[in-house]
Amino acid sequence: MSVKIYSLDEIIDYAREHSKYYADLYRDLPKDASLEELPLIEQDDFWAHCDDQGGTVATREQRDGQIFKSGGTTGNPKYSLYSAEEWATLCEYSGFMLTKGGLQNGTKIANLFYAGGMYASFLYTYSMLYSSPAQTIMYNLSGNISVEEIVGTLLQHQITCVAGVPSILTRIVSYINENHLTGFAVDTVYFAGETLYQDQRDQFCKTFGRDLEFRSVFYSSNDGGAIGYFTKDCGFNEHRVLSDLCRLELIDPDTGEVIREMNRPGNIYITSLFKTLIPLIRYPAGDVGEYTEPEGNTDRKFRILGRSNVAARAAYVSLYPADVGSVLEKCGISYYAYQIVVTHKIRDQFIFRIAVPETEEDFTEKFLEMMYQERSFLKDALEDGTLEPPKVEWCRAEDLEYNPRTGKLKIIIDQRMG
């Protein structure tokens, strides 16, 4: 592999010397400060300094490579810049790691991730498969085409493996069931971007008429690249830290303490060891996780438990706490506090719990209309059947859920992991 990876010290020193953002952030810290002595990145502050050309976070002008846009719903898309060297490193290394998860020569794989719009998932999947030592046959369909065409191709070419976000995969299964189709050769499902729940997996196996193998493509992010990879000993929502490309930390959200023991949840922060154009040092991944192996294990295994307070994610839709506050303000609704609950039965669902002064007026219709207007991805997900319609629960402030130890309001609650 022609990959280019740096040491932790090299990444920190380079960012400090060439990025104004990091130079200002670390100005009062000694040159030999350890990673744990460096401040955690606040996402809003980071993106306030990083525009579509890198802003003051960038260490240099971009002259080659890729630019991707986030699929966020805030109306202010975030742009992730990769140099050609960084992109090659990410894709070559990712392709190599896929073989550790069981990818084999001759696999006929349909790439069903969404393409276009400056989004990364389709191109990333194509590039890692192209770079992988496993010689596969790729069907680059994308999730943008009709389900009917996808299903027809799966049958015609007897494709053995599908790769996509669970929302498109479940639509395929629904179409197959509604039309009573049989004769598929699919035996492996790769997924990413969302959790594939056990009820969904059971339905997939029933639809295709066999026990399928389910594999996470990667635990990755648009801005940080690959964070964790799948091996066959990984359980539900488990990955191994891709420690050659990324330093992963679990941080206690209340104390700021670095978590080292097993089975103790914390917010996931990452430090990239291959990105120097837009360095990421102690950057929030947006998820809560816990270690499931003892400290000292190579590429230590961890489990993703749900989204952190950075954003609430259901299917492919991300909602930030500020989104709800903005909608309430535009609707002229007085409120004390609110929290976003994400739950799952057949499909993911948002529940908005909003504490308001006593009133007989029902603001539900007004609130949801403005939410759909301001956050079009939410409406799209309802129309294509990916999400259950959201619920709004108007309540008193004391009816909201708080941290029993600190008394802090739980702004985001993910109920999907039990």
C-alpha cells in the first residue's frame, strides 16, 4: 500500500505550526503538551472557522483531492476537504481492512449508497472496493435509482452482496415482499450510516430465504474518514479501532475524564493520523460508545451506543438541538426547555418533548409545518417511508428527563439501544 500515515506528535506539531485555528487554540499550552492536555474540539466553534475552502483550520491551500459536503439538515452544509494523498490513504487502507471482515475474491457486490450532491458514501465505497486486495465484481447502481431497477439487477445478475444505508435496503426488501419475488442470490449485506436492527435483519433473512451475513462497511464520518472496522468476531454495533489511521478516545460527558475501562459509556472523540490539510485533533464523532475489550488489546474493540448531544440521528436524518430551538423561535412559541428522543419499532422516529408554560393551545401542527419547512431532509424521509412520523409531546419542565447524578437536562435521548 502507498499510504501516508503520521505519528501523533507529527500531526499535533504540524497543525500547530500551519493552522491558525490550532495555533490560537494551543497558544497558552507548552510545546510538549500531551494529547490529553489539549482541549477537546467544540464542533460549532470548529465549523465557524472552517468554510468550504478550509478557513483558518486549513494548513495550506488545497491543490488536489476531493471536497465533500455533509448531509446535515441545518441549512449550513459542512465541507470536508481531502488532499489526493489523504484520499488515496483512506481508500487503500479501507480496502485492505475490508478483507479482514471477510470480503473475498469474486464477490458480486451492488454499491447502493447515494451518489452525487458532493456526498462521499458512494465514491468512498467504490474507491475502497477498487483498492481492495479482494478482487470483486462491482455493480455501481447507487441508491438514487428506482427500487424496481435495483431489484431487477439483483435478480438478473444474481448479485451476492448488497451495500448501502439500511433505509434503502429496507425499501428493497419491502418491494420484494410486496411483489412476491424470489430467486435472489444475496447472501451478504454491508451497511453503514445507520444501525441495522435485529428486527430488520430477521426480515432480510426471511425475504431472501436464507441466513445472511451482516457486516458494517466501516464506522466512519464524512469529516474524519474511517474510525472503526468490522471483523467477524464483532457483535451488534461493535467495531475495532482503526488505530493506524485514528486515535480514538472515550470522554466522560460530565467530568471530561478519559475513559479506559470496559463497559463505561463516553462520548467518542477522534484524532486523525492521516489528515493534515484539515487536521482533526480531539474532534467529536457525535456518538456515545463503550469499550468491550480490556485496555492493551490491539485495535481495541468498542460498541456504539447511540448519538451524543452533538446531534440526534434517525435513519439518514440528523437534527441538532439548535434546529429545534430555531423552529420554536420562528413559530413564536414560548418554552422552558426541550429534548429530542429517538426511538425505533418498525422504523426510526423522532419525538420532540417540549416544556412550555400552561396553555390550552395546541402548537403541534404549527411546529411540525415549520420543522418540515426548515429541515427538508426530515420531510423527505417521511415521504420515502424511511421514518415514522414524528411526535410532539408538550409537557412541564419537570417532566423532561435529567441526568440523575448531575441534574443536567438530557438534550438528546437515544432509546434504540435498549
